[in-house]
Amino acid sequence: MKRMSLSLLAAMGLFAAQAVFAAPIELGASVQKTGSFANTGRYYADGYQFAVDKINEKGGVKIGDKQEKLHLTILDNQSDVNLSVRQYVQLLTQNKVNFLLGPFASNFALADSAISEKYQIPMIQGGGASDQIFNRGFKYVFGTLPPASAYFQTTVDAMMKLDPAPKTVALLYADDSFDVSVAEGAHKILAKTPLKIVIEQKYSSETSDFNSLLALIKSKNVDAILVAGHETEILNFIRQAKALDISPKFYSFTVGVSTADFRKALGSDADYAFGMTSWLPSSSLKDDYFGDGMQFAEEYRKRFGYEPDYHSASAVADVLAFVKAIEKAGSLDPKAVRNAIVNLDFNSLYGQIHFNAQGQLELPQTVIQIQNGKVVPIYNAKGFIGKPQYPMPAWKQR
Amino acid sequence: MKTLLFLLAAFGLATIPWWGSASFIQFCIDALLVAVLAQSWNIIGGFTGYASFGNSVFYGLGGYGVAISMLQFGLPFEVGLCIGALIGTSVALILGLPILRLRGFYFGIATLSLTFTMTSLVSNISFAGGNIGLVLPIGPSDTLFFELSLALLGAATLTVWWIARSRFGLGLVAIRENELTAAVMGINTTLYKVLAFMLSGLLASLAGGIHAYWITFLDPGSAFDLSLNVKMIIMTVFGGPGTVLGPILGAFSLSAISEMLAFYITNLANLFYGFVIVIAIIFMPRGCIDLALHYREQGWRYFLENIKKTKI
Amino acid sequence: MRKALLENLNIRCRHGNSGKYKMILLWQVLVNGVLLGGIYAAMALGLVLAWGVLHIVNVAHGALIMLGAYVSYYLFTFIGLDPFAGMPLSMIVMFGFGYLLQLYLLNFMIKAPMFNTLLLTFGLAVIFANLAQFAFSADFRIINPVYAGDNFVWLGATIPLVRILAFGVAMTLTLFLWAFLTYARYGRAIRATAQNLVAARLYGINPRKIYAMTFGIVGAFAAASGVLYGVVWQINPYIGSNLTAKSFAIAIIGGLQNPLYVIVGGLFLGIIESLSSLYLGPTYSDLVFFGILVLILIVRPTGLLGKTA
């Protein structure tokens, strides 16, 4: 039976290799296509595939004087971290991929990057922003999401410029790697302002009931609420806030606001919510392969049937970074490509790709607000670029 | 003759790291560890008849023992493993005494609650990494882990083999069949049950410690994973509860099929587990070993007999 | 943790009257807990029926709730049927599902040891969750009727409309089940069959049909609580296991002897979750609840209200 499975596995390996003949640059990823993270995981699967197809369409990758095509293998980790780790080992040792693309979510990236480090193969991931991933001194993991600790920087800056400025703030965060990082960073950012943190509360990931927290917030009459959590939790939070008739002057969420299903699910209840995104489909983001950010979004929507958000763009950026690095290094040697990645500096539909010393991109977050069902950019590193609707009216007055 | 075959098989297994592909070795390590878990459950569930949903607690504690020793105290892996095992066994003793007084399903629910309680407790301890988890240093090669897991499985199987032949084992079976009578006949049921639980805990925590170091990552969700506990139950029940080789058979066969399915369509693997257990429980509730023993005489009627016994 | 506790209790408000605001907060949290408890009780009802009466340990109960929630979601999304108005329809659909499930599958395991039915239903739970993922995708869904955010104030506490409706439905269903099992002829037939199969047969009862009907009722109740769940929270294929665990805990704490005890169990869970969320922090509620459950099991396994064995 052992022999049978061994030969079966070997046969499948051969089959996979044969499936796309003469595709020497192998990229591999383990993504959450099913399971509880699947609704965002699919943005990564789609983004990676979209990028690979586009690059191949435009002739592939130039190594020396040859044009080589890319081939992508995506495995479904069923939203299970342990399986994800094993799949990365499989991609490296059995599928023999040249380079790795990352999963969604910081806790996955945290565990999976240990594999890329162990085997010394570069991994560029667009789904994990937690500082923990990058402060272990690993040399082979890079991230296209900005550092989690800086997520609320532009939001807080914008808050201080609002009139009348909020005085008290509640900081709520889920207990996973990403959100804890965001909250620690937010705490430091807020400490530098005159804002008073009256509530700073960690809650269990996948909490569905926020009634007690909301009651506490109401009793303290908080002006602003900052929430670092997952889309499901934030949806519950907003619905329950409405049901308990709680509306602070301002609230901002790390995820959800930028995605279309979130706005669709809440309908008009999503209005006035602030959020952030490291990417907007702007025509000022020029790209060698996609034209610009707006064209990219158009084509993506045509192909997949939904609007891309920063997850998708981040995923595409990962592939683009590899392509540029390979071309720069002129070879597929992992160490050479890794060094090339460190020195990358180019513009893409996602923004400027230039990794900092820890291996992350330092893209500032653009503060956005949902106004009448649409995402409106409000504030970026340069200042106000849109008019915020502030303060938020009470639920009954909308 | 039989022992010779076993030794040959064991030797053959031991050489896998030299001729197997890296991903096959990986699969084997996983299968070996889950087989150890199945054996650990076999002791308390198969022999003693106390269906525990709490083996994942010991598994997780073993893992955390290793992780915390290595990360917070800088101790080597071997020491961490012993510490993890010590913690697992002591918790089995401390919790076993009150909980083993419960019968049947209440015992199951109590152990299930323990799993949730432990997950929640550890999530709140930042010393243990909270809900974020701990990342362990990168360990030695897979070969070492393979041999270690194989040795552990060997030890576990020998333990179960010894239990099956000893008075202790007979006592456990007596407890399973009719606890009251067993007590009346002079068996110290509390002592026997707690010992079984402790053995179970020991094996599970050793497996957990090895797994944590191998995967290099541990968080409360994956450490006290309930689905792992259910998997070990399914594997043991499918293979043959109360037998020596049943759990190994169940673990290896189900892992292999699941892995192959996962290769094609990943959802299929989970669906497969569901179907296996549904069909196996209806048609062959005493496991493969029992099926193998009786099939020769009864053929297809074996399955029909099982249904007849339980349907209305 | 102590710091958070002190911070939470030490409410300074602009008016300087911290005592009054502390009481209002506590009152609101208690009200939240009671409403939450009602919904939890509704969820545990079907389980108590299956376990207490049929002696089927139904680990797939959460999955049934999930399926019921999806039925209601699709009815709401495609034909605009209000979830509460459409509840009878969802219940009928799941009644049929439960009936068939029992008749053609579970009936084969009635006389098996409880542990085997446990494994069987566990397998079913896994199958249902994965089939649901195939059919409905992993995206979360909400049932969002127009009045989902409405609320009113009562004695100083804000009460969301959907939660009080859910509470009302839960109480009604519980009372109905209790009355049915105690007074209705068919209900008593169900109990009789469960207690003594042979005698029931001698009385001319067809046990297969009775069991099927009973499990159909279990399905119907699961559907009702699924509707409530979908309106208050969100649906995805994996909500089942958590709900099953909570339902079992409620059933045990309340005691299996009488469906009315489910209310006690449900309220207990709801209030504990609410209070511990406020005073200890939301990351502790599981710990507190399951810790208490373990203690109850050790000290009084028949539940808070049940007769001691």
C-alpha cells in the first residue's frame, strides 16, 4: 500500500509537470480556496492566476536573452494552517517549484514562511501584514501588505484634523496575530495624540456577539471607535451597533469597508463607516503589464465577475515582484533572486514596490469612507482628498 | 513466524527516509503520529470503553510543553518533550479522578468541555503566545522526526500489546463490558481507569510534542484541535477498537486515502471522512479487524447481521 | 486582566454619577444576556428532543440549524419571504429532511450503543458542512430584513426588535414542545415508544414512523433556530460545530427530563456569556462557560434542575 501511494504520488507529480510543457518557471502557492477563510482566500488565487496569465500573454519573463513562461500551481489548504505548511513543503520538494507565493492571513504566513526560510527559497506573500512575520530576522520572506502596526496611522491623522475633533476613543481588536499587531501599533500612534483611550479590549476571533462591548461603549459615551478584526466580526459589530442604537461620531475598521460583499451585505447600514486600503484602482498607478490601476480593475472585473480590492492587487504585485527580480537577477537561482528582490524599486498597478529592511512595503493606507454605498477616498499621506461625512448621525436620523 | 514478519515490516518502515520522496516522508510522519494518537485513544476508549474527546488536550499540552520550554526557557527539545509528557500525564491524573466518575456520554461531554476550556485558557496566557501562537526554532531533518515518530508508534503498540495480554488489560475490558460487576469482582476500577487515562495522556502528549517541533508552529486552535480528536476516534473505531493493530490499520489506511483525495479535490477529503464513518459505523461497527476475522465464515452476511442488530 | 477589570468597573462619566451608569450598564448587559439565552434555548430544543426522547446523540444538530438557516436565507433572497413569516415554510422543509433522514438512515442505528449514533451523526455533520460548502460557497450570508436594526427602549435598556422576536419565538416553541409531549396523544406516543419499544409495538404503534416523525420535529425546530440565527448573526457552512457544542452544554445544564428546562440552560449560557464578556473580557467567556459545565458535570450530572441519579 505504501508502494502504491508512492508510485501514485510520483505519477501525479509527473503528470503535473507534463501538463504544461516547457514552462520552466514554476510558482507555487497554498491558498484558502475552501474553508472559513475562503471568501478572501479566493482573491489571492484569482489574483495570482490573473497575473501569471497576463505576464505569459505579454511574452513571459526575460532571462538573459530567452523568454520563459510562468506556470502556477495553487493548492487548497482548506483554511487549515497545518495543511498549508505541509503543502508548502510539498510544493518545494515534490512539485519542485522555483519560488513561493504566500497564503492569505498573517497566522498562515507566519507558519508558512518558516518553510521558505528552512529551504531558502524566496516567498513573497500579499496576505500577511503582522509585524511578527517580519521581525524574526528571516531573509526569505517578503510582504506586499504594509506593516500592521502602521495601519491606523493615516486614520488617526485624519481624525485629529476633523472638526470637532473626537476626544475619546475605544480600541477593539481580535486576538490573532494581525489584529494584535495593528492594535499595538494603534496604541502607540494614539499615545502621541491628545485622544484618550477609554476602552482597549481584546476579543476572541470569531466572536459573534458584541452586545456587552457595545453596551460598555455606550455607557462611556465614546466619540470614536477603532476596530481591528475580521470581516465577519465587523459585520456583526455594525449590525449590533444599529440594533442597540449606538452611533459614535466616528468609527473605522481595518477590513471590510473596501470589499464589495461587505457593502452589499450591509446595504445602507454601511454608510458613514471609515476604513482603509493600501490600494485604490487609480489611473495614476502605471504598470508595465496592465496599463494602470483602473485598467487592471476593469479587466479583473470582466474576468472574475467581482471588483478587485487591495487583496487582489497585492497578490498581483507579488507575481510582478518575482518577475522583475528574476529579470534583474538574470537567473532562477534562489539566492540571486532573493538579493534582487531586496533591491527592487519599480512602479506597478499596486504602487511603488520597494521593500523595507524588514521585507515589507511601506505603502501608506488611504482612509476611505462609505458614502451612499460607494467607497470615497478621504485622506492619504498628503492630506484630505475627499470630504468626510462627519460626525455620523444617529441611526434613527438617517 | 509472525514476529519475524513484524520485525521485517518495522525494519522496512524504518528505512523509508532513504528511499521515499520528501513529501511522502512528510505524509508518513503525520500518519505515524496520528496512529500514536489512535493507539492512545484505544487504551481509554477501545479497551476501557470510556470515549474520550479530551485526548487533544494532552496532545496540545505536550506541544505547549515543548514550545514553552524551548522558547521561554531555552531548553533542548528532549527536555521539552519530557516536560510536555509530564504535564500531560499529571493533568490526566488530576482531571481524570473527578471526570472518570462519569459514565458514557457524560464523560465524553466533560472531556469535550475540557478541550474548549483549555483552548480558551491558553488563548489568554500571553506567556504561551496567546491566541497568536508560538513559532518554534527550525528543527533537525525530517529523517530524525520520522524515526522518532516510528519509535513512538512502536512503543505505543508494544504498550497496547502488553495491555491486551495483562491482567490490567483484562480488568479494563471488564470495566468496559460491565463496570458494576467488575467492581463487585474486586477490580479497583478507579485505579485502573485513571491509569488507563494517564497512559493515554502520556502517549498523546509525546505525539503532540513531536508534532509541534516538526511543524514549528503552535497555536491553541491547532494544538487542541477537536477535529484531530475525532479523527483518532474514527480511525480507531474503523480499524478495530480494543485490538492491538486495529488503530494502526485505521490510521494508515484512512490517512492514505484522505491524502490522495486531497490531492485531487480538497473538499472531497473531508467529505470522504464523513462517508467513511457513516458507512463503517452502520456496516462494520467493530472495525476492520473484526471484519477480517469474521468475513471468512460469514461473507456478506456479516454486514447484514450488523444492521439487523441495530435497526428497528 | 485585573487592569481591564478595574477599568471596566470604574466608569467615570461626565455627570460624575458613576453608580447610576454602572447600574444601567449592568441592566443592559443582563437584558442582552436574557435575550441571547432565549435564542440559545431555541437551538437546544431539537437536541433535547432527540437525545432525551429518542436517545440519539445528535452531533449533526448544529449542521441541521445551519441548513435551516440557508433555507430561510434563500427564501428571503429569492422570493423576498420575510424570515419570521416564512418560518413555518422553512420548518416544513426541514421537517421533511429530518423525517427522511430518520426513516432511511438513523432508524438503522436506533438500537446501537449511544457512542455509535454519536459517530454516525458526527459523520453526517461533516458531510452536511462540506456539501453546504459545495452548494452555497463559503461566503457568509446574512438575512437582513428591513427591521433588522429596529429597537426600542424599555426601562432604560435598548432592546433590538429581532432579538425580542427571537426570544418570543423561542419561548413559544419550547412551551409548544412541552405541551405536545405532555398532553398530546401523539406526543405521548412518542415518549412511550422511546421508553419501551416492545410495549409500544404491542399497542400497534409503528415505531419506524414515530421515530421518523420525531426527528422531523427535531429538523423543524432546528430550522426555526436557524432562521433566528441568520437574522441575528451570520451564516456559513461551518457554524454547525460551535452551535452543537453549545446546545449540548445547554441541554446538560438544564437537564434532559423536561423541555422546559432548556430555557434554564439557555438563559444560564446567555447571561454568563454576557456578564463575563463585560467583567472579564470577551476572550474569557468560553473558558467560564465550559469550566462551569465541567464543574456541573462532576457535581451534578443530571443538570441544575434534574433529579439526581
